[in-house]
Amino acid sequence: MSPPTLQVRNLKTHFFTRAGVVRAVDDVSFTVESGKVLGLVGESGSGKSVTGFSILGLVDPPGRVTGGSILFKGQDLATLSEAAMRRLRGNRIAMIFQDPMMTLNPVLRIDTQMIETVLAHAKVSREEARQRARDALGQVGIPSPEERLHAYPHQFSGGMRQRVAIAIALLHKPDLIVADEPTTALDVTIQGQILAEAQKLCAESGTALIWITHDLSVVAGLADDIAVMYAGKVVEQGPVVDVLDAPLHPYTVGLIGSVPSRNHRGEPLRQIPGMTPSLLNLPAGCAFRARCPRAEARCAEPPPFAEYRPGRFARCIHPYQEAVAA
Amino acid sequence: MSETLAPPPPALQEAPPIIELRGVSRRFATSLDFAAKLARRLGLPVREEVVHAVDGVDLSIRKGEVVGLVGESGCGKSTLGRMVAGILPPSAGSVLWWGRDLHGLSGAEARQAKLRTQMIFQDPYASLNPRLKVAEIVGEAPQYHGLVRRGGLDAYVDEQLRRAGLDPTLKRRYPHQFSGGQRQRIGIARALAVQPDFLICDEAVAALDVSIQAQILNLFMKLRRELDLTYLFISHDLGVVEHLSDRVVIMYLGRVVEEAPAEEVFQRPNHPYTRALLAEVPRIEARKRAFSGVKGEIPSPLNPPPGCHFHPRCPHAFERCRIERPALREVAPGHRSACHLNDAA
């Protein structure tokens, strides 16, 4: 049996700032199989984006991957040389960012950028590279791709730019795509189009997808599995249906309860009190305990990441075992 | 114009409208640069580009009501909000405040109107002066307008902060020392400090995390009960609007396409655009669904399609939609929609 597309084990990415060590990603583990979608959910500062950057080897100083392994088809990316990583990045592993202008160079035409990407990893003629670029644009639903190749990024709308960024990510038919909040800046009807493309892609080409988002509603319809992050740690993990219907961790319960459509109109929303803690001086033990309705003295000890039901993990000593009407 | 307005829900029928918009439009023109002016001198067909941000909108908001205004980017919802707030004059049509033209009011009355209508902005990082302490941000306006004496200012500011869910001992701090959710509370305390009866919230929770967003929405609802406030709640998030609003107004490219009581819109949407929008909203209840997506892009407001603005993306469009602008007509009590299909049926 071949290894899964991506297996992250005990990943630690820390930032060594003058004010102290920020444990942005602290002991994160998950697995993504080919053709599957993992929804990586969390609020700002939970470490979800840094997890994505770590996989691509894009963490800048003062940040550093300080521990754990990132096994891509059995090969550890954390120990790979920069040259070897360059051969994988954009080729076998691709990333889609929230802001497509981070991907696109504003002063180069789309065709220049796309052909360059093709030639960076494939020994083909320019004409063939152009052909591939055109096909990729067509694949993500850009009308008249031949003419649009001549356009500059500013001539596209936000949704179209994100499609171009996705087309670039698809050029080499990667085995793994890390998408960091790719639809957050887009309108609802355009988001629907992009989600449809992502779904089709995974089903057709067997690409594994990590979809990083703060929006539980998006992953509810898209993902196979969910990992919920809080203050640098995965606090809950499992198949999407189980996590959303029977959440274990009080944070997940609170997060689901905060979604307006889960509440009755006009009644107060179930809110999580307090705010996300600063990662700079996290207290020992469970990082959520100051906001948790179930907190007790034992929560000052670091809770283990335990399997409460088959395939259902949570980092909590007193999870909601009974079904919660969240 | 006012005769065509739908009757409000029975409970609110007695209340007079706080704000009434009659055929309000707002156009923005890009001024020509030197080269374009020169080209025009030489007889070339160069014209100023005009954006119809808001195009002939009628809307009335009654006292005590929460009206949700929904639309995608570029539909003119923020421009409409600014005109209601009196920050931006309309290019055509009139804005009536308690039945009187907002832009024809005398100095003292105009000041009253502006004080009693306050705005809460989207970006809690950009809407607070970084060089002022919280106590100054909240206390400046009520002091200037004589709502509080100098001696009572401290206690007054404390009360405003407490009401917005902030610890008054933090009032000597600067905005950068607060998180996004707390800053939004400062913005709310500032707006309430001048004792308004009408709040316009322009994407007030869009920049916040889900758990913080729930806190702020609960605060808005609590304040509504305590202070008898009226809201115009502008948002692209249908879930938020559904939760909060009594009545929902849907805009597309500068025009109102549908308007109805909240439950009605979500249970019996009439306009094809509303239906598409509702179908596309990701719902947490949905599991592994197939996304489809409305066809096509949102057209540029510089060059909107003729007839019904939605016809190039509408699955039901027919010949008339390409030529004639559909009027906003009542399809059920209190439910208005602008679609030619309603005439055919």
C-alpha cells in the first residue's frame, strides 16, 4: 500500500521574536489521502496559515520548523534541502493564497507568468507550455482563455484573478494543494463557483486538498475531514459529519453555536466569552480553559490528544461525550 | 411615490418612518485626465465615465425596525447607507428624515438629524483615531454637542463603555492596545454616546472572528431592547442578516430587486437573484454537497446591462428582460420584487 499523500506528525513551528518564543504551531498532526479534502479550521492567530506555510517550506525567519515531520508520499519535507524543495514546490505541491495578487506579478502578463511556471518544472517547448496554460485557464472556467492570456492581472476581477491563481496551481497537476482562505475575499456567488471547481478537481484528478478557513459553513459542504485549531494546537479532529453533528471539544461546540443560522432568529447567539489568548505567554495546560464553561482544576495540566471514538480525536479531559444540541 | 410603498408588518404599522428614501440615486463620475480632455477637444468621442452606484431606490425604515440590506460587492449598499446617514448627498431623489428633507434642514436641525443617526463601520482598525485615548474617542462628541457637562464627563464615558461591554478602567488606553472585537465595542460606545435613535451598521461584524462576531451581534440585540434603537444593518452575510432583521432588502447593481419581511425572503424568495444567492450560501447544515455556482461575473457598474441588470446571469431571462427595467411590484403583502416573471404568471 502506498503511503498517504501527506502525513504531518507532531509539527512544531516556532517564531523566535525579541518579545519571546511564539509557538504558532505546536504539535500538530494530521493525514490527507489522495482525492480527499481536509478542512483546517480556526480563528485568527490559531496557527492554521502557518501550518500551511510550513508544509510548503515558506516560513520566514524569525520563524522555523523546530520539530516533527512532514511526510509527502513518505518523503520528509522538513529535512529536504532548499533545492530539492524548489523542485517540489509549484510542481507536486502547490499553494493558493487568500489574496491572488500575492501569487500574481502585477507587471507581467498572465501568459508570461504561466509559461514561466510550466517551463520551471517541465522540459517542453514554449508553444506546448502556452498550450498547457491555455488549457488550465479553460479548466477553471475562464471564458475565451486564448485572449485572456494576453491580459494583465489588474484587468481581471477579484474572482477571475483567484481563478488564474488556481489555474497556475493546477499547471503541473499537483498531488497536494494547500489553499489558504481562497474564497474569503470573494462574493457569495463567486465563492460558489470556486468551491465547485475545487470539488471537481479533487474528484477528477485525485489531488489531495487542504482547505484552510475560518468559516465552518464552507468546510461543512466541501471537506471530508476537519481539524479544528486553537492557539497553535489541533483541539479536535475527525470526519466532517461527526465533528459537526457531535463535537467533543467545548471550543468546537462554542464555534458551531456561534454560527447565526444555527440559532433561532432574534434569540441571543450562543457566544464564547472572552477572546483568543496571546500566543506569546500561553498558560500551561489547556489554552481554552479561561473561556471554557467546563473548566476545572485538572485543566491546568496539558490535556492529551486522545481518541474518544474511532477516528475522533480531541484535546480535552472532559469532552462532550453525549450528543450536544449545538 | 409613498403610495406604492408596501404596508409594514402589523406590529410596526403605527410607527412613523424615521427615514424615507424617494427615488434616490447616486452617480459618481470619473473626471477626465489631460489626455482625454485634449482628445475631446479634437473631436474624439470621449465621455466621462459615470457609475450609477445607486439607481432610483425607494425605501422606508420605521421606528424600532431592523432592516437588513444585502448585496454583493459593488451593489451600492454602502453608498446607500451613507446617503441615509446624511454623509453623502444624493444625485437625485430625496432623503426624508421624520418626513422632512434631510438636505433642506436648517443648521441646528441638520445637526440634530446627524447626531441622532450614527454609523458603525466595518474596519475597527481604520475607524478609530490612533492618537486619541478611548476616553477621548467616546467623550469628545457628547462634550462638544453639550450633551454632558465637563464635570460629569468621566462618569458618562464610563457608562457608555460599560454598556458596550468594555471595562471602564481601560479608558486611558489607545486603540492599538485592544483586539478587533474590543475596538468594535469602542466604535459602538462612541456612536451611542451622542444618544442616537438610529444606527447604520456597515458590515460591522464582517472583519471579526466567528466567536467574537456572535458577541457583537448579541450586543446589538441587547442595545436594541434597552435603547429602543432602529437599525439599518448592511451586510453581505445572509446568515447574519437573517438572524437579526425584521425586514430584508436585497440589492443588485444599484437597484433594489427584492424587499420583504425576513422570514418571507428566506422561505419564499421571489427574485431569481435572491434565490441564487440563498442557494449559494454555505450552510453548516449542508454535508458534502455539490456546489454549482451562479453563472457569470457580476457586471461592471460602469456599464451595466440594459433592462434587468441580472438578465445575463438569470436562468429564466427572456426577451423583455433585455429591454425593459422591471418595476418593484408587490407579490404578496409586504413583499416586493422586481422581476418580469411575476407579470407573466
